[in-house]
Amino acid sequence: MPELDTTAWYAFGVPLYLALVAVEAALGRRRRVRVFNIPETISNLTAGLGTLLIGLFVGPYVLRAWDFVCANAAPYRWPPHGAWRLPAALVLADFCYYAYHRAGHRFAVFWAIHGIHHQHEHQNSSVAFRLEWLADPYAALFFGLMPLAGVDSTTGFAAIALLSLYTLTAHAPTLARRTFGFLITPAIHGAHHSRDARYAESNYGAMLGVWDRLFGTWREPPPGDVLRADLPSISRTHNGVSAQWGLVLELLRELRAAPSLRAAWSRLTARPTIASAPSPLREEREIDSATLRYAVAQFCALSALALWVLWFRADRGLSVPVVATTTVLAGFWAIGELLDGAPRAARNESWRLAGSIAVSAWLVPRAPFAAAWLAGTSLVGLFALSNHALAERPLRGSERP
């Protein structure tokens, strides 16, 4: 298995992210404002952890492609030393992000991927972790400018990692700050994420507002402005796994109905259609406390296994990360079904737990600690299922994401 480098930039930053979440929650509690919604936060974190786990396998090839382009297509290679290199790469990465982000809102084919990042109802730092698993192919169209400009992969990914860290804070309204005329702040980015029509198609920057100002997409909310909700919600599900392909499937259905190839191409390149969800998203208050407690406990258990895979992957070969990642993502999907109240969600979860116990038996000679953790948390889950009827709600077929 190749060296797993790109994921390390983010996987080892998870403690910093958790610290930010703790600070945000503490500030909210101090101000008597509830910042995090349990089902939505689980969905957001599911998307982010899934991205890191998938990056475990995709990342090495992204690095190889970066190095190949830099070595063979860049007309100029940056010097190997110089204090200016990282700041310059950061500015270039920020421009690439602006182009990538704006394209994600301009073209239906890209919105089908990027739109998952906007499938939320509450703004907080967990939304920054609501990442798109299918984004790499189209992100390469824009971030490919960096290796073409001669930026080496180490400097480039360091810049992108710093940019990602900054965007975490830009999603946290409790960390309000001034723009100083050129910075993206939680107020600026919060307006972009809002359903307020005044801020549609604006504020695409990650860190620097210079690109929005240069290209006419800067919209700064005035002090004391209250964001409206006059655009439809596109939240479909609390399931952070199935949400990854929900908008893609919707677009594919539209393409299948197109009368010609030209019409299909026009649909792909048209502006996205922001349509309301077919049914209201299940509110947290509609989910019984036993289901919520169970979902939180199992999500934490699976997240711990995911972090073990990410942090201690080097000596495990290929089979252990593949099996563990599949197990974690299956668990995240089953938990999302429970939170949505999907039909047969509890039955599916019991089968998932039974399968996890079988996986733990396979893991015993390869990773005893992980095997014990997976078996123990799965057995506890089966015990909880046998003692509590987790609530479901009937869903019509059209309500599925």
C-alpha cells in the first residue's frame, strides 16, 4: 500500500477540531444559546470522517498525480527554500478554492456534489466538516493550478490544510470577528450558507475576501442584520452517508428524462435548481430520547474506530483499513437510518451489529485491541436494541433521499 500522506494533514488535526467544537459549545452555553443539534451534528461529522477514511486510499494517488504534474508540466519550479513559499501557496490555494467553490454553485453537475455541504439547518463548526466524498475529481480541475504553477506537494498540501483550518472557524458564528476589509468571517460565510435570497451567489472565498471583491461577489451583512429564510431548505436526511449521492441521483433522474444529448448537456451546465425537500426533515424533538442516546453512543464508538484506522494505519497492510473503513461507513449509514426513522432501521441496525461482531472475530489476530473494541461496543448495542424499541416513522418511497 502506498504511503498515506494527504490524510495525515487532516487526521492528526482532528484533536484541534474537537478543541474548536468544545470552545464553540462552551461559548454557546455561556451565552445561553444552543449551538449544536444532535442529529444534524452526527450527520455532519459522518460526512467529514467518511472523507478522511476515503482519503486514506485516494490520497496517495492524489499526491502522485500532483508530483507528476509539477515535475512534467510546470514551466517553473519553485525554489526549495524561502519563507515566502507557504504564504504564496496559501494565497494561490485560496484563489483555487474561490474558483472551485463558485463553480460548485454555478453548474448543476458540480452542485450535485457540492450541495451536500449546504444540506443543514444550523450553522456551526460541524458544518465545515460536512464534506463531499465525490469532490476530488472536480476539485482537481481548479486546484490543479497549484502543481502547474510549480508548487511542490508538501508546500501545497500544507497550504490547503491551513486553509481548511481557517474555514472551520469561518463556520462558527460564536467566533465572530472583523473582516479588516479582506478576511472571510463567520458573518460573511454564514450569509453564504443562509437561505436569505439577498446573499445568494455571493461570498465564495475561504480565507481572503479579495477574490469576492475583485469578481463582484462580496456581500457583507450590515451590523445587526437578521438573516431571513426565504429560499427553500434542501436538507433531505440525517444520514450523512446516503446524503452523499442524494443530489447526484436527483440530477441523474433529470438527465434520464432529457429528450436529447444536447438537452442533457444543457442541464449539466445550467444553474442548479434549488428545490425543496419532498418532506420535512425529522426534527430532533421528534426523535425519542432512547434513540438519540443510542445513536450518540454508537456514533462515538464508530468514530473512535475510525480515528484508530487513521492514526495507526501504517503497519496494518491494506486489508485491515479496508475492512475497518467498510465497517465504520456501514455503521454510520445505519445510525443515519435510525435518526431518519426509516422503515426497518432497527432491524438493519441489528444486522449491522451482528456483522460487526463477525468482523471483530476476523480482526482478532490482526488488530486485537480494535477487535475487542468493536466486539464490545457491538454487544452493548445489541443489548440496548433488545431492551428499547427505537422509534421509526413510516416514509413514503418519494421521501427517500
